[in-house]
Amino acid sequence: MQTRPLGDTGIEVSRLCLGTMTFGEQNSEAEAHAQLDRAVAFGINFIDSAEMYPVPPRAETQGRTEAYIGSWLRHRGSRDDIILATKVSGPGPEHIRGGPRLSRDHLHQAIDASLSRLQTDYIDLYQLHWPERSANFFGKLGYAHDDEEDATPLEETLAALKELVDAGKVRAIGLSNDTPWGVMRALHLAETQGVPRVAAVQNPYNLLNRSFEVGLAEIAHRERVGLLAYSPLAFGMLSGKYLDGARPEGARLTLFERFQRYTNPQAQAATAEYVQIARDAGLDPARMALAFVNSRDFLTSNIIGATSMTQLESNLASESLRLDGQVLEAIEEVHRRYSNPAP
């Protein structure tokens, strides 16, 4: 398992990270523990969660993912060799703190609740799940400015995160679902106000959505704020299992109608071509899609997720797959015709 530096923190994380958002909804506690055990045995040291998980978010299940990880950590009895990441929610879900904000009070409430559920004294990487300000994320391409928005100033948020770092509750901080402006503004505040420096940005990245390459990839290199890639299989679309309208029993798009981000006609057409590239090369389509993400030089870690051990084993196998020049050029040719069909 390759490792890569987490920004300038001195922390080394595995190139594959285990995502956990299915724990507590599609996966039981026992299944979650089995996945965690297998991932660590394979060489993964990086686990990502969020206070909002599992997904889809519901008041009845909120926090269950962190609780499952916490019970695993307690039984395992060894915390320090795991790099544990979680996220604090931005505005939206009313069942979290009556409507979460990224204010000082909310951050202190959120971290203490996460630490309790995770049964640990510290978080290695604490991330803002999405900005409080108006911005184009979660698939929005255009930017509509709101002169009257009531958002917590980023200065207050970062100052509160400094308090958490100073208290020993957090080792490093990160952003998620953020933009080039958001990342550069946070870096500027770190330089001028002495708040913690952002170590990574967790954004979507896959064959159907390579928008990170526009703006953020350069920042990742020049500022050492690498990508934590989520949805590397585009909600499973790139496995090919949903082609021609198929909806396998128990699959995410079958169970939850809300997950439509990667199902528009252009995305389906591009997926069909990517799947064919893989089959022509004798490759598993999902493994090829993950190996493409693994190969990006702006990547810090690729967040894989699974609902079955069979899926997890396939995802883990992407670590050793190297795509040859012919396959990579075929991928680029499709990308030129279907450029980011599902941002």
C-alpha cells in the first residue's frame, strides 16, 4: 500500500481510504467491523466518516456511523496507528443541532459529540463537510452570489478550529465540497492570522466528474493541499451495473431515488464507453475507474466504499493495478467528447 503525505502535517496516509457512509444504513455494525478489519489488514490506515452519516441522512440514524467506528476502536484497543477523519456539517439538516452552522459554538458541540461517538480523545483530520457561504458545490456549475447571505465568517470558523487543535482534540483540518476561492482564502487566513493550515480538500472526483482538475489541481500541487477523492465510482455507476436501466437488488440507486447525480443521459453514455474500454482491455470496469483516480498526481487518498466484502475486495485490488498508455489515451478520448457530464 502506497502512502502519501497529508499536506504539511507530517502525517502519512494510505493511498486508499475506507469511506464509511453506508455504516448504519446499508451495513450493520458487524459488517462495518468486518470491513474495517479487512481494510486495515490490507494496509489501509486512513478511515473517513462524518457526523451526518450514514447516508441518506435521517434523524433516526444520524451519528450511527461514528458510533460503529467507535465500538470497533474500543474492541481493537489500538488507536494511534489509525488516521481517523470525520466532518462537521454545514447548514442544512435540521436534525443536527437544530440546523448546523460553522460557528464557534457549533464546532465545539460537534467535536465533543463526534469524540464521544468515536470513543477517542482526538480526530486526526477534522473537515468542514461543506461551506456555510453560498458557493457552487454538490453539482452546481454556475455561481449565484447572495449579497444578503447570513454565513459564519470563515475567520470565526478557522479560529474555532484553532481552539480545537490547541486543546488537542484535532491534529489537522481540511475542507470538503469547496472551491478554489475557498481553499485559497483559508490558506491566506492561515498565513495572516495564525489559524491552522488546511491539509486537504475532500471533493468528488471520478471519470464522470473531473472538475477538480480545473483550478483545484494546480492549488493541490503548488500549495500542498491534496485531493481526498470521494465518489470515485460515481455512486457505483462506473462499475457498469446500472447500464441499460438495470437496478440490481440492494444497490444504492435501487434503494434511494435521491442519488441521481450520475444518471443523466450523457453520464450514462460516457459510462457505457468507459465500461467498454475496460472490457476490451480485459479489466474490471470498477477496478479500472479506481485505478485511474489512484494514478492522479494531485491525489492524497482515494476514498473507497462498499456494501459487501466482495465489493471491498475488488476496490482494494485497484491499489496494484497500473493502467497502460493505451487505456489512458482511450479514457482521454472519451473525456474529450463527454467532458464532466456529471459534475
